[in-house]
Amino acid sequence: MIAQAVNRTWQQILHPKFRSVFITSVLAAIITLTVLTLTLNHYWPEKVVSGYRWIDEFGDFLASAGYWTIVMLGSYLLFPAIVTMVMGLFADQIATAVEEEYYPNRIGIRKVPFGDVIISALKLTIMILVLNLIALFPYLLLLLFTGGIGTLALYIALNGFLIGREYYEMVAIRHMDRQAVAVTRQRHGNKIFMGGAIVSAMFLVPVLNLIAPIAGAAIMTHVFHNIRRPEASRVQPGNKQ
């Protein structure tokens, strides 16, 4: 099931709706980071004044180096996060594109309030950032004692659980109420986690991490419909559903 979901997602990755969401999200991230960089530059101290020449000269160097270090590090960490947050606002558009292509008779019709969409996108982004900050120390320990294998496994496990849970909810809420969403999520947690783990692994790969949120919404749409689909209505040969 997961392999089919991934395969169908890659086949559809150049869909016009996917492209529009990607372009919108990247532009939003670039604009946001530009504004943050200009704001930081405005308030960042240009000189260090201590009264001692050698301290001031070294301090000026640190001020300049520190600024660019924060800008580069912040851009690396925040760019995928901002893209993820913006794409989360368009998860419904991605899910609809998948359903129109593969599940035309089961398109989600429940209207999700835009406020709930914003809250879900913000929650996912903040939880990813906070969770990984909390896990920094375990990441470092595992890096030292397992040569990075343990760090990779922990990252995929933590983020896979979180991403799978949140993306599944974003997709499923278009079809059922929150109580029903929770029930199906608990019942099929393994499948949802596997989908989330694949997406979390994509976040580790530069460039690929920019389309990971789109792939996540698409993969979880396939997972959702596979979970819900009754045995009697399974896809017949020659039928995309």
C-alpha cells in the first residue's frame, strides 16, 4: 500500500496544482527570510566599544561573522520550516488534486474552516521545530555512540510519527469529524507512521526537503483512501480507483 502511494505521488508530482503550491510556498519563504534578514541587519551591532583596541577590533570581527553565521544557519533551519507551514495551508488543494485523479467518486466535501487550517499548519511547523530542538542532545549522543545510524533512526521515528499523524488529520478531516479521524488513526497507526517516516526521510535530503510537504499530503491522501476503502469496493483492473 505504501509503495503504491509513493509511486502514485511521484507520477503526479508535476501536476499543475502541485507546482502552484510549491512556487507559492518557496516565494513566501524567500520573502519572509528576506524581511527577517533585513530586520536583523538593522538591529545587529556593527561595532564593539570597550575602550581596549584589541578587544574592539576582535569584537568587530565577531559582530560581522556572528551576523552572517546566524543568517546562514537561520536560513538553513527556517527555510524548510516556512515552506512546510505555507504548504500546510494548501494541503486541501493537494488532497483534492490526488482525489480528482485517483478517487473521483470519493472527493472530500467537508469544509474545514480556514482558521483551523492555519492552526493545523502552525501546529505542525512548531511541533517539528520544538521536537527536534528537544532531541538535539539525544541526537548528539547517538551520533557519538552509533556513528550516526541511531541519530538517523531517532530522527525518522520522531518526525515520522508527528508528520504521519498531522498530515493524516489534515486529509481525513475533509471526510469525517475529528472523533472518527482519531479512531481510524489509532486503528491504522502503523500504516500512517510508515507514510510519515518516508516523508521525514525526505526532509533529510537537500532540495528534496522542499517538496516533502507536498509529497506528504499526497501520500497520506492515498493512505487514507486505502484505509477507508471497503473490501467490496477495492480497485478493479483497469480502474484508477
